[in-house]
Amino acid sequence: MPTMTLTLTTLLALAASTHTEAPAAAAPTKPAQLGICVLCHGEDGHSRTPVAPNLAGQNAAYMERALHRFQTGQREGDGMNAVARVLSADDIRELAAWYAAQPCAGPTR
């Protein structure tokens, strides 16, 4: 019994000493095409106009799909189709990552 306790204690100590926290993800750099989004969605992803949605904290994959759909005309949006058409696949990926990394403010009353 003492050997099993010693072995268990050793294993627990070893497991605790080898556990490391995952490094925090680096914040994305400002996308080159951010300027075309800022007027309506803001640099921080908080809408500047009642008709534009807040993008801060939104799921990046969702935003990428939405922008691709605006590009191809599968989705209609006030001005978004024309804006999305000038974006490259890299631009879309960078913009989605940027806005997904921005903190959302939560609901307002």
C-alpha cells in the first residue's frame, strides 16, 4: 500500500509540474482594408449606424461566410455586395479575425 501511495503521489506531482498554460493568442494586426468597414461598423466593431450590425466578438467563420456570400450575390445587403466584391480572400480572413478579436460591449438598453 505505501508503494501505491508513493507512486500515485509521484505521478500527480509529475503531472502538475508538466502542465503549462497555453500561450494567449496574439492579437491580429489591423487589416489593410479595415478603412472600408469603419464608417459603418467602426474600427472596434461597434456599429456607427442603426442599420449596420455590431461585429465585435462575432464568430470569424460566420463573418467569412457572410462576406463570401455578399461577394457572390447569394446574400443581399445595403452596400455590402459592392464592398465585398473588392475584398480578396486574405482581406476577408483578416477582417473576420480582426472583428472576432474585438471585445463586444454586450446588450444596451
